[in-house]
Amino acid sequence: MKIIILGAGQVGSSVAESLVSEANDITVVDLDSKRLGLLQDRFDLRTVVGNASHPSVLTNAGAHDADMVLAVTENDETNLVACKLAATLFNTPTKIARVRSTEYLAHPEIFSDDNFCVDFAISPEQILTEYIEKLIEFPEALQVLDFASGKVSLVAVRALKGGALVGQQLQELRKHVPNVDTRVAAIFRKNRPIIPEGDTVIEAEDEVFFIAATENIRTVMRELRSMDKPVKHVMIAGGGRIGKRLAQALERDYQVRIIEHNYQACERLAEQVHNALVLYGDATDETLLESENIADMDMFCALTNDDENNIMSSLLAKRLGADKVIALINRRAYVDLVQSGGIDIAISPAQVTIGSVLAYVRHGDVEAVHSLRRGAAEALELVAHGDAKSSRVVGKKIEDIKLPKGATIGAIVRGLPRSESIFGEDLASEERELSRQSDEHIQVIIAHHDTIIEQEDHVILFVINRKMIREVEKLFQVSVGFI
């Protein structure tokens, strides 16, 4: 696939790295020649220096025969204009735009073919906000990822000494939770993947990925570790786009405090939140944290634009008594380094966001992609099309499907209506009502060796190595001549 990526920032660079490794023809456009030079030194791709919203620059990038334009610059207007030009001048089949402003997102008609011709709009800030919300809702988890319109969840937890399953074989799981069907999709032990079998023994400190119907995940988590107390008090460092969105999302159900170092930003923020308390100051100021009762905080979220500040404020908050700390960190080299120390969860914005992009790039009918283990592994939701003659998976038992070693089918969702929304899971009100009405016809089936995949099933897979992705995609592609 020939893809033009407009913008070589964190998101653009991460997407380029992922797509180049999957044998795509990639061209990256940016105004910063130094950024482009670093990318070209690391990867086999083409670069063009210039303004992404200029027709001549798009022409130089090869837009005349591109399959996709991915506009992820820092400027919404540049992204929107680039998509419009790609449609009008070059008839590009797929146009994806990064849109940060809620002003634009509140009016989806802006993205229609009659206006800016955006096929899919992605808001990294909104994706990150929802991701952090899940971590606050389930403070025991390292990751909580939704599939099949929220019907199924994949959860990563660290198995702690004293958990009911630690030291026992996986086949004992059914005895501990007899009324809940679940499956362990993967285990990472000392950063190395272990393919789970019935006789695999869970050890303390293992990172365990399990899949279950969303309504059952708390029950399963209790077997892997002792439950943390529910989060009530949240402190947020940074009142920027993400910090503001998170505060607005949490303030109804939690007691929220936001620390912002810019006084003018504090004044604006105070007008945009209702119940959250806005504080002017530096989140790395020990006196300020103590005066605001940091020791009583169940969750501290460092969400500024500065990696070093996020790291230092999180470590300080943890030392002063905060139960859990989350730090937003852009530099990938820092993520693994700090999470092994005093920071409970380090979040890479690019890795959280990239799945939304990859879902539109993957071959076959891919509904969702989530990056796991800082990009080393992936979880995918694919739709099975065709019949027993034209498909390698439809009508077959899971044990008979030739999955690459390290790929695991975790669950199947049957009877799920398809959404056509450009915002992925953001359904229109009429669609949401239809979805609620049809819930009784939706089945969540945890995969076992004799489970048979049917036409239009949503199949959720875990892949421990991204190099297997292309092979998995081929399995789900319908071939007329396949016997």
C-alpha cells in the first residue's frame, strides 16, 4: 500500500515505523528537515520537505497514485485542507485526519464529502483520555482495552504474591471462577512472552493478559491479585488538552484537583470545569503537593507536555504517599526505564493512538487494533467474511485454523451490528439505541479449541509479535479460488 504521512511528530513517526515494517511504501512530509533526516536514517522510506497543505508538496510526495493520505500534523486546519486537496486534486481513496479541537469534533458534518472529505477523523487527546479513564476505573490493571463496541475487554494485570492463581496452573482458573468464562491470552515474564497452555504456572510479577466479557472482568481480576480500593481522589498535573479533557470526564464521579503552572491557563481552565479544583503552581513543588494532601490521593496523573516534569512529579507524588501514579511520556526510551522504577504506569501517547490508525491500514476487515507492550505485541478485532469454501476460518474449529505460533484467538462476538461512524466507536444516538435493542442477540464466546467461527463473527486475537500480523490478516481475507 502506498501511504503518505503528513507530519513527522510523535504520532506520524510511530505510524511510519509501524507501517514500514509491514512492507508498505511510505512517504513522510514535514516542514522540519532535521526530523525527516532522522526518520530516513532509521527507516526505508521517502521524505519530502514542505507544507502539507500545499498542492505542489502533495504532488512531490506522490499523491497522484497514493492509496492513503494520513494527515497527522500538529495543526488541525492543515490536516483538513490536506484531506480536501487529496480528494479534489488526486482522488485519493482514503483520507485520515488528526483533529484535536473539540470545536471541529462537535460538528461531524465538517468531515463529509461535501466539505473536507475526511473518511476517518482521529482525536489522539480523546483516545488518551478514554484510555486513562479505564485505568482509573480499574486501578489494579496495567491496560484495559475494549473490543466489539465494549462487549469484550482485554486486561493486563501484574500477578501479585498471594493471588489465588499464583503458583497454580492455568487450567485451575475455571475452578476458581466457575461461573465466568475467561481465557488467558498471553503471559509476559521478565519481559519475555510465554504462550499459555493448560499446564502453564502463573508466577508472582507475571504480566498476565486475560480476555472476558466486560461485565466479568472484575471477577477474574480478583483471582489474579488482591483488589485495590476504588479510586475517589484524583490529582492531575497539567491543564492542557488531555488534562482538561480528563478532568471534565472525571469530575462528576471523582474528587479532582488540577495543578497548572500557567496562570492564564488556570483562569481559562477554571471556567471550563465545574466541580474540579484548579490550582496554580508547579507539580514538582513538594510543599504544594503536601499542602494539597497528596498522601490522600488514590491516583496522580502527570499529563504535561514535558516528559521530565511528568517523571519527576510522579516520582515525588509516589514518595509523598499517592497510591498510584501515571505518567505521560513521549520518549519511548523513557517508558520502560521509568515503569520498572517508582512509576506504576507509563503511557506512550503515540502507542495508545497508533491502533486507531492501524485499524484503517490493515488488510482485510479490521475493526480495532490495540498496541500492547509498548508496541511489541498487538491485539486485533477482525470480522470473518465468506463461507467454508472461500474463507480459511469460517466454518472451522479454532484448533483446525493454522495460526502462526504466538497468535491466540481469545474471544468471538456474534451478532454484533456494524457501525459506519467516522469516529469508530462514537455512534450516533439512533445507532446507539439500535445497538441497545439488539444487545440480547449478541453473544460473547470465549474461544476454546472446539469453538467454530461463523460468518460475520468478530474475532479477537492476541499476537505476541507484530511480525505475524500479515500472516494473520491473510487468514481472514476471502479468496474466491480458495479450496
